[in-house]
Amino acid sequence: MSGIKKLAGQTLWYGVPTIASRFLGYLLNIVLFWMYSPSETAYITQVYAFIPFLNILFTYGLETSYFRFVQTADKEKLYNTLMMSVIVSTILFTLIILWQTTLLAGAINLPEHPEYIRWTAWILFFDTIATLPFARLRQEGRPRRFAFVKVASIVANVLLVIFFLNICPKLFKANPNNPLLFWYDPDVGISYYIIANVIASFFTLVLLWKEIGNVKINFDSTLWKEVIKYSLPLLIVGLGGMINEMLSRLVYTRVLDLPKEEEIRQLGIFGANYKLAVLITIFIQVFRMAAEPFFFNQSTDKNAPRTYARVMKFFVIACCLMWLAIVTNLDVIKYIGYGKNAEAYAEGLKIIPVLAMGSVFLGIYYNLSVWYKLTNRTLTGAWITLAGAAITIVLNIWWIPIWGYMGSAWATFACYSFMMLISYFLGQKHYRIPYALNKIIAFIILAVVLFFIHKSITKWLPNIYISLFLSILLLVIYSSFILLLEKKEFQKLPMIGKYIK
């Protein structure tokens, strides 16, 4: 259990700043949703569905590869080699994007805003250069430094968005010659959301100057070839994962046959509710930050499979609790997330339970994927992801014209369900891990049953206070059941174990 204690501690360290950062990030979304209608936020949704695809291409799996090879290679030589590779490739990719701005803008259905692509190129440039320094901080167990940079960057982003979208318009209205407005253009409007991201990403690099400044021109071509052989399948995994997560918003208006204004309105609603639906991915990202280096470090321990099994059990418990908390509080989340525009966005709330459970399955898949990373079968992982991407593409094209964004939500659910199941069966064949399968299934089923109980009662008694009370009651019931079933396991955990008698 000492390994799990260490992982829990690392997850806490990465969790607090990451949750704080993502909370502030959602605050940015709330600023948008409170200030702008679904039609106005649709283009921002389109841009931020495009960025993750290119981010995967820019980093081409080197982050995971760093954790894998740092176990055997010379750390400094590995870091310098990969940083040189990333710097050169990032400059090349950025120049290509800046050269083909108009083409890319048309490809993602933004021909009116080629400037969005130029700003996106700089976001990708700065974020990619920061990838390996962040990975090194995680691998070396320096979560405080990691936390400081992450939180400082997102705080800067929030403040810049508030400044450009809220303060500047008021200052301009009062006095257009105000010196604080020397580079403010009121016609840019909501586009300052992206510009603020560019500045914040640059600020992140400034904060990482020690890690970046220590890079030496020391490139080992033999080591690089070994790493690339391992990482290229991870590039396919990453691109496939982004197709599964982002494709629906990129193709949404292309597969519908509705008036342009209605397509844009639906895309804005879909994008906004998708962001709320994947709140659960905050925890998944936190967990992955701590778990990825932890899994590799534990791989030589003879008890590693048992440790991985316990980690999975606690992970599913945490995800199910969060899922239940989200889906039984949609009425509250609606007003917090959308403010005065709550009714305009609320018609898409029905996709959240489906998408959020899909996110739980995705998190389970990330846990299961340890088998192909430890056994150097990353190509198998690539095939799994490509199969999932194929399911996503086919079902989105088929179901969006029939059911709109609800069809897309079920397509995402089907994709992640498939990836989770196929990875489990293949993993048990190549790297057996004694997962508590019956308990995990029971945890998920119980959460779903409690959700339907909540939905049935609130449909009969539609009152927000009754809904909130019932949500708390069901969460207490669920937590009590888990504690009763897993009392001995929880007693061994750090911090909370001493309170469980």
C-alpha cells in the first residue's frame, strides 16, 4: 500500500494546482457564457476543438517517451536530445501553419477568421516548448514548482480575459484615449479570449526559464531514433484520442442540413455543455500527471500488478462519485455556468450524463493502457485508438443529422466503451493485472441507478431545493456503501485513513 500512498500524495500535490487551474479555466468559460450568446461563442468552440489536434502533432508522444526512457537512459542526455528535437520541430510546424493560415481556416470552417489560426500557431509554439520542462518537473517529483507555474499561468490568462472583455470596453466607453488602451481595438471583441491565451502561454515559458535555460546542445541521434520508434505510435494514439474527443465539434455544422444560424446556435450550445460534461476530466488529468511517472517507476516491483489493480479501484470510486455529483446537480450547474443565458444553453443539458459517463470510461481506459506502455506494445495502443476514432467518425456522421448533439454524445459514449473493453481483454492477455472487476462494475451500476432515482423523483417534484437535497442524500448513501465495502482499504490511505474506524 506504500506505493498507493505515494501516488495519493503526488495526486494531491498535482491535484490542488490543477483543479485550481481548471476551475479558473472554467471561470473563463463562464465569463464567455455569461457575456455572449451560443451563436457568438460557436467560433471559439471551433478554435479550441482544433488546438488539441495540432498539440498532439507538435509533441508527437515525447512526453510519455521521456517517462519511459528516463528509467534506463542518461537523464541529461535524454532531456537535451528531446528538447533539441522539440525546439526544431516546433519552429518548423509553426512556420508551416503561418504559411498556410488561409487554407487551415477554411478547413475548420473559419474562413472569416484566418487571424484565429495565426494566434493558435503561437499558442501551440509556446505550449509545446513548455511540455518537456513540465514533464521533467513531474518525473523529478517537484510538484511545488509545477504547481506554481501552472497556477500563475492560468491566473494570468483569467486576468487578461477579464481585462480585455470586461474592463477595456468600459474604459473605452468612458475615455477612448485612456493610456491603458494603447493596443486595444473594440472591433476585436470576443477574439481577445484567444489573444489572452497567447500572452499567458508566453508567460508560462518565462516562468520556466530555469528549466529551458539549462538545455545544452547535445543531440544523441541513436537515442533519438529509439525514442521516436517508441513514440510515433503514441502520436497515432494521441491523434485518435483527439478525434474521439474533438471531432464532433469540428464536423457538427458540416453534417447538419439546417439554416446556418441554427447550426451555429446548436454548435454553441453543444460546445458549452460539452465543457460542463467533461468536468470529470479534471480529475482524470490530475491523476494522469501523477500516475504516468508512478506506473513506470513501479514497473520493476514484483507487486506492481496488485498496485495497479488497487489504483484502478480507487480511481473508479472517485470518478463515480464525481459523476453522480455532476449529473444530480444539473439545475444548479446550469445557473452557475450560464448565468443570464442559462435558458439559452440549458436545452443541451441532457447530453451531460452520457458524455460524463463516457469520460469515466475514458479514464478507465487510461488506467488500462499501462499494459501496452510497459510491454512496449504502443503500436497495439495505436490500433485501439484508431478503431475508436473510426467508430467516432462513422457514428457522428450517422447520428448527428438524426439526433443532433445527443447523437454525438452517444457516439462518444460508444467509442470510449469500446476502447475500454478491448484494452481490458488485450491487457489481461499480455500483462495480467488482478482488477477487482465485480466491484468496479457494481460501483458504476449503483451510481447509474441512483441517478435514475434522482431523475424520477425530480421529474415528479420539479423543485431545485428538493433536487439539491436529494443529490446530497444520494451522495451520502453512495459514499456510505463504498466505505462499508472498502473500509480496510480506506483505513490504509494517507490523511483520511485515521478517520475511518
